[in-house]
Amino acid sequence: QVQLVESGGGSVQAGGSLNLSCIASGFIYSSYCMGWFRQASGKEREGIAAIDWDGDTSYGVSVKGRFSISRDNAKNTVFLQMNSLKPEDTAMYYCAAVLPEHFYSDDWYSSPPAFGTWGQGTQVTVSA
């Protein structure tokens, strides 16, 4: 079955950095784009970064210029390097497989994940 396992979250002060990882299994990794999403307490989940097989990327406005998504196709892993963190970045962070048609039509931000599956999430807390 599809599995997505996130790691790398933690507590940092504003201005700090974290690098999240997500290992995917149970599907043909090369056939899907990958994305990072987050959900803050009391808010809806939002898409923040996505990447296709070839490394083309797309970012949400709130993180553009501060976060960087990358993937290691040999290891079925996607990363999210987060720099210049702000208290408003505090959230549970999830990775998901993204259907290519959603990525290339720029609908991935709000479309459901491929397979309807999210990982368990990793908590990021940024203090002022």
C-alpha cells in the first residue's frame, strides 16, 4: 500500500532553518509529482511546494523565496529545505503524491492527493 513517512520537524526560533524529508513507497514514484502541504491549528491544509520528476518546481506565495523542494528519485525521497522560518510557518507538515495533471495545470495547491493518502505528518513549531 502507499506509504509516506515524513521526518525532520522540530522547534526552532524565528529565522532558523529545518530540512524535512519524506520517503515514499507502494507506488511507481517516477509517475508522480510530489508535494508538501501544511495545516496550522484551526486552518485548512494548504499546498506550499511541489516538484515534478524532472525537478520543475512550484511554490505557494507564502513560502516562495524561503523554502526549497527537491527530490532524490533513486531513493524515493522528497525534501523541503525551510529557511528564514517565521512563527506563521508553525503547522503540521505533510507530503503527498501529486497527480501530474494537477501539477501542470497549477491546481495542485487545492487538489486532493494522489491515492487520497497523506503521511502522518511532522510538526514544525517556530517561536518568535
